[in-house]
Amino acid sequence: MFSFNTFLPAFISFALTVLLCPIFIPILHKMKFGQFVREEGPESHLKKAGTPTMGGIVILAVFSAVGFAYVIHEPELFPVVLLTTGFGFIGFLDDYIKLARKRSLGLKAWQKLGLQIIVTAVFAYIIIHDYPDMMNIVIPFSAGKGVWKLGFLFIPFVFITVLGTVNGANFTDGLDGLATTVTLIISMFFAILSVKVGSNHSHTAMIMTGILLGFLIFNTYPAKVFMGDTGSLAFRRFCSSRSIYAKSTFIYNYSCLCISCRNTVSNASGKLL
């Protein structure tokens, strides 16, 4: 059940995020790493131009540092940390190209997809080779009794889960606090689920929950910083990897579809629904 050790990763990651953001945001201002807003978007979004982006670097740094520290004692957490960090790095490259070239598009589509396929393939290989029990998923509404043993179908299933939902957080980033709050709910769900089933896997979810709470202080209206693709790609891959660990990918994929539709409408209207 819940104990001090359960919440300790959240406390540590929250403190580090709150400490690093005030240091990092002025650096982004000085380097003129501001948000670029597409002209075809709502006029209300144009005022967000110039708001520092790439705040996801803090998110990625804290998650990697605290996550790998826990991996030393709990090696089964490594695939989650690897996938989250790998996609965060892809997001970093995308953000850097946008800002260096002063445009709203970074990596080309084939470049981003190619890198995502490589990281996903490594993640799938580690799961299949070291943690074959995670190749099974629980069928929803079966009270945990219905388990689908995917076997070789696990490979395409992982790619659908990871790559098929990859843009869910990208659509939400850009409105103050939207991507952060949506991912916070998912992260807390996985933390509670892990604790309830008696799994130590709650540590990565608690780490992300602490980071999100800390980042939200600087991302709520009026946002002082946006996470950029560095943070949004890392967030979504964290969620997809956690769903695989929790054997709840059916629920996760369905929720991603609903959230993406909702937040696409929110971004289009310029209002948080």
C-alpha cells in the first residue's frame, strides 16, 4: 500500500523540477528560444509567440536522473526509462532544429519516424528478451481474469501502441497547462494502479507525477515556459510504456483517441474544454 517510499520519487522529482525551472527559463530567454506559432492558427495563440519553449529539457533531465537512479536497484524499470528518454531526445532534436532555423517545423517526417521506429524496436526487443510476461495484456472488464497472450503479435501491438499515439501530447502542447494536466491525470492513474496491484513499477509513475506538478507551476496561465516536443514526446512514450507494464493498452489506446479528439478541438478554438 501507500507509504513514504511510495511518494519519495515524486517528492524528489518535484523538488528538482521546481529548482531547475527558474534557472533554465532565463537561459531560454537569453538564447531567444521562444515559441513559434503557425500563422494559420487562432489569433488568440499569436500572443504566445516568444514564450520560451524546450522546457522539456528540464523534464527530461530530471526523469532521466531520478529514473536511472531507481533502475540501479530495480532493473525492470529500464525499458520505461529508455523509451521515455529516447523519445525525449528525438523531441529535443526536433525543437532545436525549429529554434536554430527559426521555423515551426523541425525534423522531417521521415527522419522523426525513422528515429521513433529504432527506439521502439529496442524497447520491444528488451521486453521480449528479458520480460516476456509483459507480452500479455488484460482484457478490459474481465476483473483481471481475461488475459490475452499476444505471442508474436506483441511486436505489431507495441508499434501501434507507441507510434500510433505518438502525437497525442503534441496536439495539446501550446495551450497553458493543457498537456501537463492531461498527462498528470494519466500518470497518477498508473501510480495508483501499480500500488493497488502491489507492483514496484509505481516509482516511474511517481517520478513523472512529481515532475508534472513542478512543471505546472511554470506552465499554468500565463505560461512562463512550454515543454516543446522534448517534453511532449517523452510524456506520451512514458504513458504508452506504462500501459504495457500495466497490461492495460486497450484502455490506454482508447483514452488517447478520446483525449486527442478533445484537445484538437480545444486548440482549434483556443479554449480549454
